[in-house]
Amino acid sequence: MTVHKIRLIDNTYDLNVSNQLLSKFITAKIEFIEDRIKETAPEDIEEISQLNLRIEDLKAESRSLDLFIENYDGENVEMEIGSTVVMSIKEK
């Protein structure tokens, strides 16, 4: 099995920048899924349903992020964000 890693985010940001960065990631993922829905055959109801559920999950995560950041609004704090994408290639 071949593994490749991309260190996507590995830094500390103020809350405003952290919120902007994470919100953009969530928005981009939602847009990606919406594009997949458009490309999915209309009769593939199960796939479309799963993709729509994922969008709802991401929207909930976004609301959770907003609430999390609101807890520290006005405080002199920073957010450390680390995100590494790990990809594995394996034979079918």
C-alpha cells in the first residue's frame, strides 16, 4: 500500500482568520458535493440522498464552529489548526 500525505494546514491564527479559513474549507466541500449531485444520475436516489446528508452534516459542523468561536469572541486568544490529508492507494 502506498501512502502520501499533504500537510494542508499547520499554523496558529487569530479567531477571525481561523473562522474565515475553516469556513472556506467547509463551503468548498459543500460546493464540491453539490457539483457531484448535479453529475449523479437522477435515478440514483441513494447516492443523492447520501450526498445531501453529507451537506447537512457539514452545515451542522459550520454552525458548531460558529458557536465554538463565539465562546471566545472578544478574548485575546489564537486557534492552532492542524490538518493533514492522508491518502492510501491499495489494490482492489
